[in-house]
Amino acid sequence: MNRHSRQVRPAEPHALGTLVNISAARTHLSRLVRWVEAGEEMVLARRGQAVARMIPYVRAPRQRRLGIWKGKVWTAEDWDSSETNAEAARGFDQ
């Protein structure tokens, strides 16, 4: 067993996630972060008592900015005329 394949100890089931001692977390932080990125939840413990929780970060959806195209886009006066619609329909028939 090489140093990269060792398990993080102790890793016990906990109501909120996998319980990991702080000293083990300090030693294996990169590995724990990869597990959390993959969806795992970790509970950090000091002397067996839960003190913190590591959970995956979820980005908030970006807010849409209304009116960003105002003044930059225009439509022709006859955009919905019967002639324009007929011409567009002919383009689909070809």
C-alpha cells in the first residue's frame, strides 16, 4: 500500500456525513476536498465531537439582467406582415 492509497482514519458514519478527526483532515485535506466535490459530506471532529461540516459548494444561479439589449436590437415595421410570413414559409418549403 503506497502513501496515496491509504484511507483517511478515522472515518465513521455520522448523521450529517462521514466523521473525520481534525488531525486526519489536516493531513488529508486535498483528498477530503475531492470527496466533498464529488458530493460527499464530511463532519470534522475534535476528540470525537462534531465541530464543523464540509459540504459541496453550490453556486447560486446568475441573475438575469433585464434590458441588456435595449436600444441595440430593432425590428422592421413589417416583421409580422402577411408578405413577410409568406416569404419565411417559402424558405421552409424548399
